[in-house]
Amino acid sequence: MICITEKDVLEHNTVCALGLFDGVHRGHRLIIQNAVAEAGKRGAKSAVFTFQTDSVTSKGHDGRFEMLLTDREKRRHFEELGADYLFSPVFGDYKSMPPEVFVKEVLKERLNCLCAVCGTDYTFGSGAAGKAEDLVRLGKKYGIEVMVIEQLKQNGGVISSTEIRRLIRQGEVSKANVMLGYRYGYTLPVEHGYERGRTWNFPTINQKIPKGLVLPRFGVYCSKVLIDGKWYSGVTNIGVKPTVHVKTEPLAETFIIDYEGDLYGRELELELYEFVRPERVFDSFEELKEEIGRNTQFVKEYFAKIERD
């Protein structure tokens, strides 16, 4: 996949997927998959137009925008879905652009778009004044066919990034995963911690959760970690280590079952499967150690059952 800039003008005809795609959830994936498939039918290239997620200020929860994915993770999903091009500018550079200017100067003249694919809730242009029906109307004027994809539903409700964020905040990560179409998690560097777990035979890796990402409910999760092409079961605590009585940024601290080795400085992929228990303060490190042992046994049994089923 080629990432283009403001200086680039595409020579190839393209079919463009349009949206913020902040979670690249199943609904988003359907839009992108349709664009890729349509490009193949037309002998064109597929493109994704989105925004750098951390530059968006007009959406979110209580006035804040909490990202589900970093922009790097978004790009990885786009590439896996088969997109040929990605144009991901800063939101502020486009938020005052009139809808018709966007269609003419960005879609037609810069991206050489012959077909645009979006969801029914798609908005564009200054003040989000442009709706999907406006894109259809303007597309006819500038020779761009428009495919509007209905929002996916699950259990009677629409699959949305807002709902996925709510589920993650509440610790209902397994339900969020169904809506996402993949398992929520992080790809982050392993940092040095206090290394107390090593003295308890529960050595852990620490990954600092970047600011701006939605925070899962603090507590323990069944997880898996990818190391050198192999997935290892893990016990992950998301939180701030309250028993240690040291202020820290939110961390994903994971005990990797049946793995020994130095992982400091490496960037590892972590996936969250199921919430186990909320974060709590223990009266002693000995009590915490015993609880980690119980959590580890729970995780082993959880994944053993998944393998049996």
C-alpha cells in the first residue's frame, strides 16, 4: 500500500473508500472490501481516504476523541484489506472545505476517483454539512459513481465505533471483539518495570498505553502475545498497579505463560480476549502473588476450553 501526500496526484483511476474508520470494525471493513472488489472489477486501483485519527477534534465521548487504534494500526488494517493507496491528511486542513470542493478537488482531481464507497452515515465538508445523499448528487455532477453501504447490525443494534468504545470501557472486550471483527489490543514496545514478578516466578512485560487511546476497564484479562510468530497465552492487567503504591501511566502488564526470555525493547502484539476481574488493591504482595496464580490457572482453563470447542 502506498501512502500519498498533499503533493501527489494519482494517474490511475481509483475506487475510494471514504470514512474516518477509527476502529476499522466490521462495518468499516465492509466498505473497504467493497471498494477493493469494485476496483478489481473495473481494472482500477483501490484507495482509502481518511484522516489522521489523533488530529480529529469534532467527534468523541464528552467532547474528547478516544481512539480505538493508532494511525499506524489503522494503516496495517487497510493494507491487510488490500487497499492500494492511502490518503490520510490532518483533519484541520479539511474541516472548513465546502462539500463540493472536496468532491471536485480531492476525489476527482487528486485521487482520480471514478467510484466512491461510503456508509449511510458518512459526512464530509465544512461542519459535516455533506451527507451520503449529497455525495451521490455531487458525484453525478463530476462523473463519480457512489456506492452507499448500509450500516451493519448485530443483535438489533448498529455496529459503531461509539458502541465499541463503550464496551471496551466497561471491560466487555469479548463483545467488542465481535463487532470489530478482530481482537482488540496493542502493538507496543516492552518497557522496564519494577521486576517484582521475577521474584515470584511470574515475570511480566510492561507496555505503556499511549495517551488518546480508549482505556479498557482496569483489571485482569485473558490475553495472547505474539512472539517470533507464535501466540502465547497471557494474564494481562490493565491499570496503574495500585498495590505497588507508585503512580504510573496506564499500563498493560502481562505474565506470558510458558515463555522465558528477554523481551525488553521489543515491540510485541497483545490481544485481549476476556475480562477476568476488576483491578483491586491487595493488602500484601503475598496476597497479590496468590491472586496472580489463581488468574493464571483461570486463563489456562479458558484457552483450553476454546481449543476443545
